[in-house]
Amino acid sequence: MKHPQYSTASNKYASRASKPGKVNNSPEMEKELSDFHKRLKAIQDKIAKEKGMNEKLTKRSSVEKHIEDFKDSDAPQFKGKSQEKRRKMAVAAYLSKNSIDEEKSTPSEKEKEFLDKKLKDLMDKIKNDPKLLNVFKRLKDR
């Protein structure tokens, strides 16, 4: 039966699936991607914990979030500092995180090996699953 609004499909989403640039993820694919993101986040958290970096401010955090965090902080390095001084320290921290530091931008050999292994495992998984391969090709073509 034809849908009155969509001349060729009774499912209103079926006509959207064939449009260029659109990825039609099945529920299984969505679950797989969600699980992958959870595992990736867990790995990133584990690495951060091992390195002693469990910060809530990240490189993607805005300067406003840095300022707000520094203003509300009760850390010992802020004792006796005025709000203006804390604001300047927050801006400096933000700029420091967002500047290119060659030492930090170059991964160690151990990190390279770890990332290469993860990438190889992921590529093997993509190659063995036709649905993932199709999604990967579409994303790669963007």
C-alpha cells in the first residue's frame, strides 16, 4: 500500500534511506556502534587513569568552562587568589591546553603500538562485517 505522502513507500523512512550521503543504520548497527563507543570511552578512561589525568576540563572545554571551574575551585593553589587572578589562570590553562606542543603531540612508541593494534583490530572487524564495511565506505567518501 502506498503512503499518501510518500509515493513509493509505505514506510516514511524508506525513501530517505536511498538519498546520497545518508547512512541507513539498522538497529543492530546502532547497537554495535554504541557498544564500540562505550568500549572506546572505557579504554580512554583507563589510559587517563593510568597517567593520573582524571580531569573534567578537556581540550574541547570552552574558556568559559575553564573560568567557571577555576572560580569555584577550592584547590590549594587558588587559596588567597582574587577572582581576577583566577580568571587569568583559567585563560592561561585554556591556552596552554589548546596550543600545539610537539612533545605532547608525538605519541610514544608504546602508544603507537597500542593504537596500531586497536586500528588493525577495528579494520579487521569492519572487513569481516558487510554492514560495517558499507558504513565505513560511505563515511570515507564524505
